[in-house]
Amino acid sequence: MTPIPSEPAAITLAMCCDHAGYELKNKIKALLGEKGYKVRDFGTHSEDSCDYPDFAHPCAAAVERGECAAAIAMCGTGNGIAITLNKHQGIRAALCWAPEIARLAREHNDANVLVLPARFIDPEVAVTVVETYLATAFEGGRHERRIAKIPV
Ligand code: RB5
């Protein structure tokens, strides 16, 4: 799988959301496109009420299979979609509401999904969270050992 950070053109990012995250997903999707990333959008595709697992599971599976280097996901709080994504063995989804948390989610947790709390984050802050997430590498070392102990 292509590591992040990497040249945007080399990376396909997955996205998923529910109705509460739809508007923010579109904003972040446009940003990623401007930066040159390829985006695979697993939905939802409108503000109609829906169930986040319907979009989270296929999104997680694409990351697990290595088709997408990472994913960016959002629902109202971020919790429902993060809980769902983290049911997948190959997924480390981190709920981030500030750039510093996103930085540590990459450096320490090698998070392969960034989750945003769409109803509880300023959209401009969300942009800086995404930018930080995509610009930060995994530190490895002692964190590699800890991550290896996560799967049950
Ligand atoms: C939708 O109303 C809301 O429950 C959902 O977006 C999310 O916050 C669930 O965890």
C-alpha cells in the first residue's frame, strides 16, 4: 500500500460519510481534488437520512484490500462511523478534532482513516486537520510494536 505522506498523484483516498457529514465531505473532497489526490467516494451522496455503516463498511474494505492508501470519514459526532470502521481488522480509524491530534494519530497510531466530527468542528479547522493528517508520517519504533498488538 502507498504510504502517506506521498505525492498526491500517487495516492487514492477513500471517503465515506452519512447525511450529517455530507456537506463537510464535499468540502474536503474538493480540497483533495485541488491538491491532486484521486478520491474514491463511497457515499452517502445526499443529505437524506441514512445509516453510516452502509458506507463505512465498503470504505473500510477498500482500505483493507490496499485499493486506497487511507480514508477520510465523517458523521455527526464521528463516533458511529469510527466505531464501525474499527470493526475491520486492518483499520485504525482515529477521531480527530484538532491538527495536533491528527499529527499524533499518524505519528503514533499510523491511523489509516481520519474521522471528523462534522457537527462539532469548524469546517476551516477540519481543513487544517486533513492537511496535517496527510502531511504526517508514522514514526515507527516503539509504536510499531504497540500497533502489532492491537489485532485480536
Ligand atoms: C446522525 O443523526 C448521527 O447519529 C450520526 O451522524 C452520528 O453522529 C452517529 O454517531
